[in-house]
Amino acid sequence: MKGVVAGLVMVLSALAGLRPGKTTRAVPAVYVLGDSSLDVGNNNYLPGNSVPRANKPFHGVDFPGPGGPRPTGRFSNGYNVADFIAKNLGFERSPPAYLSLKSHRRLIRTALLRGVSYASGGAGILDSTGAGNNIPLSKQVEYFHSTRAAMEAKLGSGVVTDLLAESFFLIGIGSNDLIQFVTAKNKSATQSDVAALYGSLISNYSATITDLYMMGARKVGIINAGLSGCIPMARADDATGACNDGTNELAAGFNGALESFLADLAPRLPGLAYSLADGFAHRQVLIADPQAAGFVSATSACCGSAGGSVGRAIACRRRTSAATVMATSTGTGCMRHSGPLRWPPRRSSMARRSLPCLLLSSSWQRRKGPT
């Protein structure tokens, strides 16, 4: 595990231009766009009863820091992927949520000194994914545009341009689009349907990266779509608890299209350096042998509202009742929170995410456009 994390730090440091052994921040700021794997609280500020929020007692039961364990808007029992990436770049944790900063009038200062997170649980590359219940990727880009304008009004375009060119942009999104597609089509999708989906996703992804580039981004880290067919909620739909191969095949096809698209795009954006993390492959490794990575189970969630063979019969509640509540239907329990790969039925545990670990390691590939 330590070797994997060290490899991640080395690759990200190289992308950021940090010299080995230097202890200062690798980049001046981090800007995050994505879904629940990266969200640090934006959804808590969205209106509506259908918005997915990570504000229940079981969220953040292992969150470290002053004030003790508490829900923070992260879809995890503690830190999430954005936190660990930011920590490895020299920050305390992920930059704060955009809507939180706006609410407390701390946006400009934080954007200049730390960065901002625009990620939103349930968000997709397409605006239609979970429409009305999240901040879609296009809107996240709009929020960054307004943040940049406010930064320029404060310090001038030259200073902001230099800062953004040295900053790190982290993007992780796409799984929700694929899950919604599978749910809507219910096994009736044709090859032309899939091709049209990939075309729409890649077109929007291209617009996102191009827009960020035009606004000054030069260092971009991208996490591909994960093994969505193996989350406990997907497994619960199978009598044997098996993964949904159709969803996983759809994700694999999208990831291939994403990799090809990035390879074609980079040469057309002078100075762009990007890294592509193969979260899909690393999750395959985790599920194939969870014990090797220090997990007890890759099929059970700690808790959840639905029953079934994947250990979700017990409702998620407070840490204080973990002995009686966090036990799964298999009896393995969740007293050791790093035991299961998943925390609630759709979200990952902090231990899994701490493996920038098996999600973001040596699979990072540095690619550059012409300088």
C-alpha cells in the first residue's frame, strides 16, 4: 500500500513540477469537478427533497480533524478521493465546496489560496443525468468561470493566468451517466444507442476540457468511469449477488473512448499536461482479491435500507450503535470500518479511497500537448 501511494505522489509531483524531497505544495491550488466520489458538500446546499446528500450521522464517522467525526457532505465515512489527492499535493484536504464558500462569502480568498470543489453527488457528464438533483458538469464549469472572473477582478488577469497554469484540475465523472442509461434501457439498448451515448459523453467531455484550457488550466488529472456494475445496489438486482456485466462492459467501452479522445485532444492544446487514472482496472483488482488490499469484503455494504444478499439489510445509523446496527446480513459487521469496500450501498469507504491506493496509482500516465 505504501508503495502504491508513494508512486502516486511521485507521478503527481512530476506532473506539477515538484522537485523530489521538496516539502512545500506541489501546486498553488486545486480545482475539482465531478460526482459523489469527489463531492465535499455542494449537494448540502441544493434545494429539493430528491437531492442526494451526505449529511446523515453515518457519513463522516471516521472523519479526522478538529470537532471530531461528523457529516461533512462527503459520500464516505471519512476522506474521499479528492482529499487524498489534495493531501498528496501538500494540502490539508480537498478544497471546500463552491456553494459553501459562496454562502459564507469566502470564495475569492479560498479560490486563490487553496482552490475550489465544484463536484456534486449524482452529477453526470450529461445535463440530463439526475436532472434537477445535482450540479451537472456543464454547470460546474460555469461556476469555475464565474470564480475565475472574481479572481481576476481582485488580482488582475495576469496573476490569475499564472496561478491557474500551475494549479491542478481534478475531474472524476461519468459513472452516473452509464448507470442511468442502463436503468432507462433495461437491456434493450442497441449498438447504435451505445454509440450515440459515447458520442454525447465524449463531446461534452471535450467541451469541458477545452473550456477549462481556454480559461487557463494546464495540468489536468482525470479519473475514468469505475466498475459501476459491482456496487452493492447493482449486485442486489442479481439473485446470486453477481456484478452487472452489462454495466461494466458499458463503462469499459466508455473508458476506451475517453482514452482515445484524450490522446487526440492533447496535441491540439499546446502546453496541456494530463494524467488518466484507470479506476476501473484497480477496482477489478480490489474485487478479485479484497483481502490482499486489506479489506474483508468487496460485495457487502456496511449498511443500507434494502435487503438482499449483499449485506444491506441494516439501516445506516450512528457510530455509537455500530455494534448492533453496522452488522451486515452476512454477520461480518462493520466495527472495523476499513473492512468493507463500500460504506453505504452506493458509496465507497474511506479506506478504499485512501488507496489513492488502488484507484489512482501507477496507472497515472503523463501526456503533454505541444509546448
